[in-house]
Amino acid sequence: MSERSERIGGHGAPGLSSGEGGLGTDLRNRFETAMMPNYGVPPVALARGEGCRVWDVDGNAYLDLIGGIAVSALGHAHPALVEAVSAQAGTLAHTSNLFVHEPGVRLAERLLGLLGGDGRVFFTNSGAEANEAAYKLVRRHAGPDRTYVVAADGGFHGRTMGALALTGKASIREPFGPFGADVRFVTYGSVDALREAVTGECAAVFLEPTQGEGGIVPAPEGYLAAARQICDEAGAALVIDEIQSGIGRTGVWFQHQREGIRPDVITLAKGLGGGLPIGACVGFGDYGTAFGKGDHGSTFGGNPIACAAALAVLDTIDKEGLLDHVTAVGEQLADGIAAAGHPLLARVRGAGLWRALVLSEPKSADVEAAARDAGFLVNAVKPDVIRVAPPLIITSGEVASFTAALPDILRKT
């Protein structure tokens, strides 16, 4: 058992060696040989998880403050998720889209109840696919006279070709152009820029209520309401991407609800399945019925197992009062980070259990490594930003263990 495992309350797996040359090194070497190089070689080889803790193959324990990039809403091996997935796998695992199944219908009904209003749901396997569906949906609704869409600089909507065309990060978008889409990018948060860009020829505006991959950058107060008004005046659709912000991440079911608006289309994924691959594109009003038969589809999207998992996530968030918990523990997390009192930490931003440590220097990779050495997994999402997005079940004590360790982590950077 490693010293780090003991310090954060974990326990090493019996029979596993630690350090260089251990099972982790071997697995990472195999990864490098067998896998495409687009991820590089990740620094940790994980073996298992329980609650908010994970263990690598050499028995070292870590407090997981990444949550699979805001995915593992109930942490690891949550009994409700395990039971739901196991029961569904033993009953009906897959049907394709040629047949109806109860978990899918029930999940669609549940989401519409949480979102409110007259809507329809299309299930996908991922967030990128949800945005692909949303893009096709608004184009189908708009017709040929509305020729372009608007998205925001710094926004992220996925890496498939349609979703990538909407992504406002030139370094990952431009190497794969040209795209079969006219997408016009505006400064995120600028109402004037948005108003100027959205005309009668605009089909839709795609926005995140907080830019996740952009570094957890919240929209200015009133921005989403202004976007709603601008789209209404021009007859364009407002598409809100809640793939990372939705399903309780900020202390409400969906972040746009804080603004009191309803989008025409909303996209979801990540936390919805709690670790199982599922996404959703939800259209309201006429956007709910804009697709005709055969216009879009997915063989695996919304399969019974993924839907059963999503229902377990929603039920658990509701029954365990996790929205209030996220709000309270999220404030503790933000206050504890801010109290670190180190010159490298410029400020903290975000909401709920979705926080950014904004650094005064581009040293996020060093901070990530120092945190990992201390037994905490965080994410260097930008050169000067650390992202923290733990499971929604994280305890006050686990948060306190990280914030207590943070000053020393920053000093070692």
C-alpha cells in the first residue's frame, strides 16, 4: 500500500506493485503501441473506482475531481446505477430504433417533465451526436432561405464534422476544414455582436450557458435572455448546449433555467448517463416535430441499458436531494479554493460543482501533475485554467481534503 493511498483514506489493491516499472507503466506502454496517438499517453492507468475515489493498477488511490469530464454524476460503482444497468442487461440490452422499449419512453417523458413545455426527444450516444442532430434539426426547420448559423468564439460543441464546424476554437477546427456549413462566430457574452450577426437569414444560434472546454466561462448576467429576444426578433432558433452544464452540475437541473428562458432546442449528454454513453437532443414547439420519418437516426442511440442508467441518475439526484447538495458543497469548494492564498491562483469561477481555478501564469499542467502526486485528479483544461468537476455525491469532507492540500500543491508547482 502506497503512502498516498493511506493519506487520502484509500487502500491499495493486493498484489500490485507501485512506482516505475509497475503494472501502470506496462499498460501505458501497451496503450501507446495499440492506440492512435490523439490522446497522447495518459499519465494514470485506472483499475477501479468507488464513490469519489479511484485506484490505479498499481494500487495508488486518488480523489476524483474530474468525474470523467463532468460525466460520473453518481461517482463510481454507485449501487443504484449498478442495479439499474445489471437488471436491464439481464432483460433487454439492445433493440435498435426499429422497436419501442419502456426505458427509452420513460426517460424521454422524464426529461420533458424536468424541462417543461411541449417537446420531443431524440436520443444519441454522445454530446457531439446530440449537437449534430440539433444542427440538422434547425436546418430542416429553417428551409433554404436561412443559410447560416451563429456560434461563439471559445465555444465547444464536439469533434465530429458538423459539431466541429460549430466549435469556436480555431486550433482544433481549422485543420479539418473546409466544412459544408456557413458558421459565423461572435464574441461570447457580447449582446451587441450577437444582435449584429443574427439576421433574417440566420437559421440558429448555438450557445453554452457556460463555456466548459473554454475554461468554465459563465455567460454574463442577462446574456441568454438577450439571446432569446434576438432570436425571437429574427425568427432564428436558440440552441442551448447543456452537455456539460446540465443534469445538476451547477445546482439546478439545467443551467439555462436560472435565466428563466426556454430554448428552441437543448442538447444533453455527459452526466445524463452517469458513465453510460447517452445524449439527447430535445426540440420544443415546432422544433420537436421538424424531423420527418427517415430524416435522422441512430442504431445505438437511447438503447435500453443507457436509458436505464439515465433514469437511475435522475432518480438518485431527486431522491438524495443532490441539487441542494451541489449548491452547498460547491460553495464550500469555491470558498476553500479562494482561501488558498497563493499568488499563482488569480481567482475561482463557475457554479455548483463545476469550478475553474484561474492561474496567474500558464502553469496548469504543472498544477495538474502536483495535484496528482498529492492524490487528487484535476484537469488542466487550458494553459492557465484548472477544471474541477467532481461527482455530484462528493462529500464536504472530501472537498475539505482537497482545499486543505491546495496551498501545498500550488507551492510545489
